[in-house]
Amino acid sequence: MKESKTAVSGQEKGFFSILFDLFRSLKLTIFLLIFLAILSIIGTLIKQNAASEEYIVRYGEGLFEVLDFFNLFDMYHSWWFSAILLMLVVNLLSCSIHRLPGILRQVFRDPGARALEDPMLKALPYVERMRVPDVSKGKTDAQVQSELKRWFKNPGRIETESALTFFSEKGRFSRLGVPMTHLSIIIILIGGLMGSIYGFRGHVNILEGEAVNQFFVTVKDREIPKSLTFNVRCDDFNITYYNLPGRERHVQEYTSLLTILENGKEVLQKTIKVNHPLSYEGVTFYQSSYGALHQVSLGVQQKNKKEKIQLSLHEGETAPIPNSDAQIRLLRYVPQLPTFGEGAQVVLFKPNQRPLALWVLKEGQKFDQQRNDEFSITLEKVSTQEYTGLQVTKDPGVWVVWTGCGLMVLGLIVSFFFSHQRIWVRIPKGAGEIVLAGSANRNRIAFEKVFNQLVERVRGEKK
């Protein structure tokens, strides 16, 4: 029984060891990065979050079904894209965990004794020897120590029976640059996942002078309402045009004065414009569009009745016609139809009859009566209200991403502009060789120049 348990334990250890080796593999990192790059290209070529009709026209019904099954029309919010990002996070974490102990030992190790021994010279990339006679040791020590101070911090002294070794180093912290960069990527990916899972992007149109407490998110052609914990009111909307005499007016800027209401009290007010949003409780409102909502008053007179009924409708609204089984829908209002002037397009719905679409003209009452229909419809008056179109977004991971970006910049600066440089100078007790040796983990060309200058200075002192 004991042997069986030991065997099972060994198998489990082997499995986890294999799994850890897989996730810390550089090949896996390269594969995931290339795969994400390919997916990003696909996400750029395939328009995201468009209407299904547009996809069917572009790709055909069969290919549309396949692409929709794999959620390629909203791929950045799909479960499999999040899973790939999560796998990259685990991969980077595994690589960092594997390398971090060795890096920490190099950065935070106790200086201890570092006498320069002959076996060490085989591993050091820069070694210079110079033969000297038996000179005053005190003078030589002081000269070498003085030269080392010019390039490095105060050197340490390690004295043995045969020689005196000076050792100095700088930039040990530069070895943390790579782990910092890895950590920054992990933080950025986690922030992106937070935004994808817990964030949203929607829109809302607010009439001037009105307040709303909900917005709409488009999910596969459906407008899904989402509630806000506060009200947003549009107090004013303004459009500024370029002053170009004799030319068509072009919009220069459009702004909205928004007020945030909590329990009926005004808590925040700001004028927003493009790229200058308003943020409150993590929700950001961007100025994205504008337009006008027409409220059209229609006169409906039923045949053989003198009373004319007044119906007030917004574009897209449907209302029943009183004292009848019919309904009327206002499709759109047009201020100026070619040759006909002001008009509105409506649809009549009657039981057991096909819907009847027709134009109602401001100056065409007699023309409408010629239809000899049960209902005679006239265009009475039109009132226009401007509305502001706002993009409503929430991304709880945005500050996590910015933190990761800042850490990445710091990590790259540490990695590329600093290096861990070490220098040894061994001075014999009596006649023999002065040996200079050094190493640098990166930017070796710059270190080689410093090392050669130090060699020349020490050699010059011995002449």
C-alpha cells in the first residue's frame, strides 16, 4: 500500500511538473502572441457589432451562421478570447515564477567576500593582466581605490594571504527590469479582462430639457435597456457652425450641458463635447451624435363624421385611432419634399387588410380626400426638439491598465538604460600581476569602454 501511494504521488508530481513546464515555455508565449495578432487582424477585417442584415448581405446566410456561431462579430467579448488572454497571463506568471528566485538572489544577496580567484577568471568576459614589480602596497591600494571610486561606488576590500582584492558593483536593481515588464503585461491583461467582463458600452438619446436613468446596449440586433443609479439631464444643447459666406454650413462643434441628479438633487454639472466627456461613479458620457425629434400633429377625420381627431406622434410611434379598430404609425417627417413641400410618411393599419403607406402633405388636404378612404388625414403642425446622442461606457479595468502601462515604461527604462556592472581588481602582496576583471549583464559595449579606461588609468599609474 505504501509503495502504491508513493507511485501515485510521483505520478501527480510528474503531471504538475509537465504542466508547469508547458506553461513556462517560451514557445507557448510566442504561439499565443502570434495567435492574438492573427485574431486582432480578423477582428479588424470583420466589422464588429453590426446589424445581422449587414452581415448576411456581405457574407451570405450560410457563412453568417458559421461566423456567428464562433462569435466573430463580437470576438473581443467572447469567452474564448478571454480564455486566450487568461492563458497568456498564466504563461507569463509561470515564466516569472521560474526565473524570479534566481533574479532576487542576484539583486538582494549579501555582498560577502568576493576575492578574485583564478577559476573565476574563466567565467568573466573582461580580464586584463599587468605585470608590476614589488612596489609600495599602500600607494598602489590607494591609487586603485581612487580610480574605482571614479566609476563605481566605494569598493569593498577582501584580503587574503597572497593578494588584496577590491570589488565594486552598480545597477543590481536593473535585473528587476524584465520581471517588472512581465508583471506590467500581466496587469494590463487583467485590466482588459476586467473591462471585458464587468464593463459595458451603450448609447442614449436625451431630449433637451429632459432626464433619463437608463441607456441601451446593442446585443445581436437587440436594444437591451440598462438602468443607472442616478439621472442624467440635458439642460442645453448647442451647435456651432463655421462662418463660410456663400457656402453650405458645416458643423464646427456641438456641446451638451449635462446635470447629474441624485434623489432629485443636482450633484454635478458639466458641458461636454467631443473628446471631453463627463464621468460619474465610474460611468462616462461621451458626446457622440445629435439630432432632432419631430412631434407631428395629425388630423384624422373619419368618413361621414364631422369631428376631426388630433393625434400627436413622434417618428416611429404608433397610436390607435379613437372610435375605430385602425391604427396609424408615423414613419418620418420631411421638412421639404421635392415639388410637394412639407410632408409626413404614415402607415394605416386596418383589421384584415394590408398596411397602407402614404404621404400626408401640409398643403395636400384635398389630394388626400381623393383617395376616397375611410379616413382623411391632414398634417396640422410640427414641433421640433433637439436631442443629444451620448455614448455611455464603463470600464472598471481602465486604471488597472494605466497602472500596468506605467509599470511597463518603468520596466523598459530599467531594462534598457541600466545594467548590472561588476568590477574586480586583484593586487598581489609583493611582486606579481595586477588583475582587473569585470562583467555586465547588458549594454556591454558601454561597459567595455569604462573597463578599458580603468585599465589604462591603472596601467598609467604603474608606469
